[in-house]
Amino acid sequence: MNEQQFLDIFDELPPRRKTVLKQLLAGRTDEEIAAELNIAQTTVRKHVENLCQDFHLTDEFPDDRHSKRPELQALFRRYKPELVRDRVSETGRSGDDPFATVGDRDVFILIDRSGSMVRKDSDTRNLPRCQFLQEEVEAHTYGILSHRLQIGEVEKQICDRISIYFFCRDEVGTGPYKISDAAEVQNIFEQNPPRGNSFVTPTLKTCIETWLKEGQRRGRGAFFIIYTDGLFDDEAEFIDCISYACDRVVSEKQLKFFVLGLGEEIKVEYFLDLDFNINQQNPYNLLVFDLVNEVNDIIEVLQRQLVDDPTLAFPEWTHRRYPEFVQKVKNASQKNDRI
């Protein structure tokens, strides 16, 4: 099989089968894959059998679905090595999820500097949104940089520096500003006053590519935190960008996108629907929407999305204010479990 034949087969795989494949290439057992996807182990094994057939690796013994797995992995090591992972966890034991905690991540912060960020709102204490957001970003970067977690006898951190970008026009925004001290945030905001529109995708794509080339190859996960006060001018491209990232990860805990909205004009229902629709059309749940004013602890927000089923990990305010949305997501999740 040549590379083009391989890619043609890979691109035509059904979404669920491709999800199982990525879990398999990540070194997960049938039991772990079944638990992650809420399916039976027999279903996992059937998917693997079909994958072997798809790539013309038919088992010599029909009842032994494990016999061709090494050959399947070897095929991907040759043509898509970025999907193959020899997994060693933070506890040092093979077989554990290396992305189960917030530790060992690359963190990218993308800040909207569109013209509307000069507006004042009651929920920004009548400060210009950009000024209010500066204080919030300072607090969030401090929380991320100072957070420590104990893994056995080893103390880990999320990261030792954060990459910050400012986006507005249809081009890569200013940055990266690589900070290791939250006190640097004020100066960065002063250098980037509001102007222009809200094109986020060129900057986000740059951040994703940086992580793929650097962080992912070192076995690190990533958090992308996007602060905005309105709709993205490049919504379709943003959706494609999330799908692009989804095709390049092996677990929904490996990579997370957080859109944090602020200002009285933020269209909450629009962003909740965007969150729902993007996650429905992709094999992994990577995107979550939240409100800046509802974030009391940025670490809790990050950790909440690392549960086994992040689809149902709602911010508390959505239960109070949008119970119909919560029910819609639950119904969709139950329907997907039956498929």
C-alpha cells in the first residue's frame, strides 16, 4: 500500500471507527476505549476488526482480532506517525491516561482587541471591557502559572510560561508574548489597544500549528483560551479550525478550546449553540463556552473539561439560566450512546 492509498482509506473512515482507531494508536486497551466512548468492549473489537479489513490487514484467524494490531500500528508509524503514541503517564505507569490532569500543557491565550472592547458595561464595573479583561487575564495567568499538582512523589505544573496573542484583523495577530510572570500582562495590554474586527482563525491556526510542531511532539497537551466580547467575523473558518485540530489528536483530554465571553452584548445562546454544533459534528468534544464573570477559579474551569464525558460538564450558570440547552445536550448524548 502506498501513501496515497493509505490516505484515501483513512479519509473515508466513518467518524466512530476513526475515533476508535485514534484511541487504539494512543496505546489504550479495549477496556479503556470502551469506557471512554461508552460502548461495549465487543463493539470496540468489532471496530478494530473492520479497521484491519479497511487497511487490507485481514486476520488469518477470524476470531483473533488482535493478531494484526501491530501491523496496523506499523502502518500508521510509517504514514501518520503523529497519531501513534507510546503512552507513559504522569505516574510513570504505562496504561494510565497521560492527559487526565491539567499538568504538562502548552497554554495559549488569545485576546480580542476589536473596537467594541472600549465599551463599558455594568458587568465590567463600568470599566472599558479591555481594562476589565486585563485584570481578569492577570488573575487567570497567575492561577495557571502558580498551580502545582502532586503526582505521587512528583510535583508538576501546568506550564512555566504562557503564549499570549491579540487578534482583530484577518491576519495573524500580534504575538506571541511569552510570559512567565502575570505582572507582565498589564504592559502587554497597553501595547495592544482595541482596533479593528474579530477575526480569530488566523491566530488560532498559528497557535495550533505551534503546538503540533513543538508541544505535541514532546507529549504535552494544550489549552487554548480565547477571550471575546462578540461574534467571530470568521465563524465558518473557526469551525473548520476546530475540526482540523480534532483530526490531529488521540483524546479529547489532550486538547481543549475555551471561549470566554464578556460584556452585556455577548450572545450567550449563539455561543452555546456553536459549542453544541461543533462538538456534535466532531469525534471529540474539544470546545467549551463560558463567561468571564462566572469564572471564579480558572483551574476549576480547565479541570472540569478533563472528565470522561465533558459533553455533560456544564458550567453551573447554564443549569440556572439555560436549562433547555442542558436538556438538549443530554438528549443528544443519550442518542449518540445508542448509535
